[in-house]
Amino acid sequence: MPIAENFPEGLKPSGKIMHSDGENFHFMWGPGRSDAEAFSNDEVKAAYKARGEKQVPLGVSGTMVAVDWDSCVADGACIEACPVQVFQWYRTEKDIPAAKVVNQTFEGTGSDVKEERKDYTDKADPIREHDCIWCMACVSVCPPEAIKVDQSNLEHHEKAAGTYTKIEAGENPHAHD
Ligand code: SF4
């Protein structure tokens, strides 16, 4: 099941993944779902077993560049396709269970090379979501269609962050950026 067409409707922020620049962060949204691709993918299941780590529903990482981590099977096509290195393999920076990334700070020093995933429990994380140029390359190449890119979801990001300012008719929509 690909990422929900209506993401983030029905989901709530479960926390932030912070960038160490002290300025940027992206939200994780939950709850996750155990009926998505990662739970039926043999490589992912085998990788969890090899680690002795329990596979649990994770939710969606990012808001404008949203990666459904329950759908993500660590293919890495998005990582390879992105012209501005929005994504990194999170485990290549911090090798912790994905359920524990919420409220962690990452430096963005993880690998952005498709074949450098730590293993198939790794996830593509949009650590540089703020650098997205909306080219949509990652969306079309993702095998399970785990990614939704939608610039208008900035409103959901800002509402969750408490920085949303309603734009009145006639105002420059980017004046508050
Ligand atoms: S839409 Fe383009 S720039 Fe944005 S994350 Fe996807 S590949 Fe990268």
C-alpha cells in the first residue's frame, strides 16, 4: 500500500527529527501501519531477523517530502534520483532502531548513495527536506510509491511547528517564509 493519497490527513506529529544546524527539522507522523510493503518484503523481514530487532509500525518521515517508512523497503531509488541530496540513509549516521529516531538530532552526515544502506532495515530520511526543489524525481522512481512530495503541505508543517501565519487575500504567499 503506497503512502496515503491524502497524507497527512488523519495522522498526528509524533515528534521531530532535528538537523544539527539548529534551524531545520522535519516531523514524523503517526500512527504507522503494519499492512504496508515493508512488512511483507522478504529482504526487510530477513534484515530485522538478522539484527534480532522487532519490526514495528513507524509512520511517515517528513511533511512536504513525506516518506512512509512502513512502505519504504530501503530500495534507495529516491536517494539516487534526488539532485539536491535531500535524503540520507539514517542508519549510516546513527545505527538505532527507527522507532527511536523521534526527537533525535542528525548532522546529515549519513550516506546518500543508493547501495550504501546499512541493511534493509535502513530508511531513506528526508533530513534536508528544506532543500527540496520539487522536481518530483523521487516520487516516480520509488518502487512501493512510499513518497509524496507536496509543497502545499508546508501549511501542515508550520501548523505542527506553531509557526503558521494565515495568508490574507492579496498577500505574497511567500512573505512569511
Ligand atoms: S522532489 Fe526532487 S528535490 Fe525534492 S526530494 Fe524528491 S528528488 Fe529531491
